[in-house]
Amino acid sequence: HLHDDLRAAERWVAAADAAPAHAEAGRWLLEAGLALSKVGLDDRAANVLERAVPHPDQAVAACLALGRVKMADDPAGAYAWYDRALADGAEGGAQ
């Protein structure tokens, strides 16, 4: 199953790279980041999730996922992402 998640993540990223302005690009990046985290590739997951943050429909979920990914190695950074998720949600960033 780990290989399936990794393959899916690579395909989500490729789709977002091929069509960065597509309405679903943020969701593709979020899904890719979650899949990468699931297989233990947290550094790659964080990079991809950070790319999802500018997409308004995915900003809150991406920030929450970044907080979870960063918690073990960088608790202060994790809390900063959680704070941003709360701020984005309060401003209507979540759909």
C-alpha cells in the first residue's frame, strides 16, 4: 500500500505541475502531501503542502496538515501552522 500512496502522490504533484492554474490544483497538492506524509516522507510532504497553502480552498487543511507533519521535529513551527490555519479559517479561507 505504501507504493500505491507514493505513486498517487507523484501523480497528484505531476497534475498540479502540469496545470498549476487549474481549479483543483490546490486539492491535488493537498492530497499529494497527505499521501507523502502517510508513507513517512515528511520533508517532501511539507514541501508539497506548502505549495497547497496559497490555494484558498485548501489553505486551512494544508496548514493543519503542515502542523501535524512538523510537530515531531519542530513543535514551534507546527504551532505557527496551526495558528495560520485558525487565522485563515476565521478570515473565510476554508470552504
